[in-house]
Amino acid sequence: MTDDTLLEVRNLTLDIPTGAGTLHAVRGIDFELRRGETLSIVGESGSGKSLTSLAVMGLLGKGIRRDADVMRFEDTDLLTASRRRMRALRGDRIAMIFQEPMTSLNPAYTIGDQLIETLKLHRRVSTSAARARAVELLEKVGITAAASRLGQYPHQLSGGLRQRVMIALALMCEPDLLIADEPTTALDVTIQAQILRLLVDLTREMDMAMILITHDLGVVARVADKVAVMYAGELVETGPAAAVFERPSHPYTRGLLRCIPQPGKTDRGSQLGTIPGIVPSLVGEVTGCAFRTRCPHAVPECRAAIPVRGDAAHDFRCVHADGAISAEKETA
């Protein structure tokens, strides 16, 4: 961990007891984040992206077992931090934009009450100053007539407006780390671009780090500094965004990229790629490469321990030493 590292996670595992056995939901996750950086965790639904973020926030359910070699936010050990310490961090120095705002906003309180309470809980400010801050942020995220919205309840807003309120709520205390879990899910394409640009601008303006969780590689390409590709509970490829997009090395990463149109590479009217099969069960013992049942390049060695290839800047988990299998072999 270097002096400018804000968040460091090493060998994070999350196990969930079930009637059929232990579900190994997250396995061996490693990443670190510096101030001003945006890390995007990308992968299919159910790959463990949101669970990883909830582990950092300390918001896991009681039955989930969390373990890690290191999980540190600046000078705070998140593994041993008390509940009081975590409550002080959440909403202040670490904030999260949840995927479903209707289940995250309290239906019994107005939008204004919830925004104002967040700031007053962590800062010594007057109610009028907190109200002014709430109006300012609502306007920043594109909500018109912001002052009048403060008196409304969550159910009186559309899904897109509720999502923008969640973004404003997360930014009330200017956090050092913002975790955005599918922050533009309920928004139309035009507003998505505006919100993403806002988040990028705010990370730069506030020198704030961001973990962006998404399954949309188009979004990743526009905003991320670093990319972590997640499949079946583990990171299969990590590296700078430019390197991952230019030289995707894991078969799953290449499969994801074939599923989206790419300017200058995808012919008009051509059929986009697909990834056949389904994500395997993670209940019980998990060995080898979890992607092998869907991979066109699977070999018997994929059932054993999978080595980490590449270098510290851009690595991937695959038995194929060259990693970057030619496009001809990919489509053969």
C-alpha cells in the first residue's frame, strides 16, 4: 500500500451458508484505489459485484462470512472497525449510490428531510445551510425546481428522479470514496450520459475516488481509469482501461466485448456475439476456472489451479500463457 492509496483490498472472500452447502459468492478479490481514480467492476448479474461493494461498506447480511488478508481505508482497518466507526465513515467519507433507490430512500420522510439529516449527522451546520446544500446538489444532478422537491416523498417522484436524489444524497458530505452500483439503471440514455459526466467531473473536482459497478462496457470505456472484470465471484482480468480494451486477454473479457457494438469494428447489420451457457453453481467446492464450461478454448488443465498471467499493471487468470488468442481462433 503506497502513501496515496485510499482503499486496499487483498484476498477478500465472502461465504454464504445455504441448505445445500456453503455458497462461495466472492473469492480472492484484490484491488486498490487512489484518490481521483475510477475503478470499474464489470461482469454479468450475479457475479458478486454488488456484494464486494457491500463488504467494503460493512453492510453485509448477518449470515454472510467476510474474510480478507487486508481491507483498509486509509488508516482504518475495515475488518476490525467498530460499528460506531463504520457508521461515522458511511455517508461521510465513504458513500454509496444504490442500484434501486425506492428501497434505499425512506418512504416515511421527505426528500429534504433525508438530504438535510445526512449532512447534519456528519457536519456541524445549521438546518438552513444544509437545506441550501441539498438544493444545490439537486440542481447539479439535473432536478428542476429543486427547492420545491424537498417537500416531496420518494413515491411522488419517477424512478429517474429518485435515482438522481440518491446521487445527491451520496454527495452531501463530499466523500473521499464514492461507490456507484449501477447508478444510471433507471435513467434514459441521454440522462445517463449527463449523470456519468457529472460523476466524473465531481471525482476530479473533489479529488474523489470512485468504484463504478456496471455490466455496460460502453459506460466503462467512457469513465474508468482501471477495469476489473468479474466472473462467478472472482476477478478474471484487471488492468488500466485502455489496456483491457485494446488487449483483452481473458476469454470472458473478449466474450463480453463481442457482445457490444464497437465503433469502427462492428459492421452495420452484423450479428453481435453471445456467450453460451450459464454461470456455474458456486455451492460446495469450487476448483479450476469457473468459465471453463462456457469457454471455447477450455482444456483439461482448466480444472486445476489457474495461474495469474501478465504483469502487475495488467493481469488475467488463464492457463493459456499467451492469453490473447487470435480472433481467428476465437470465431473458428
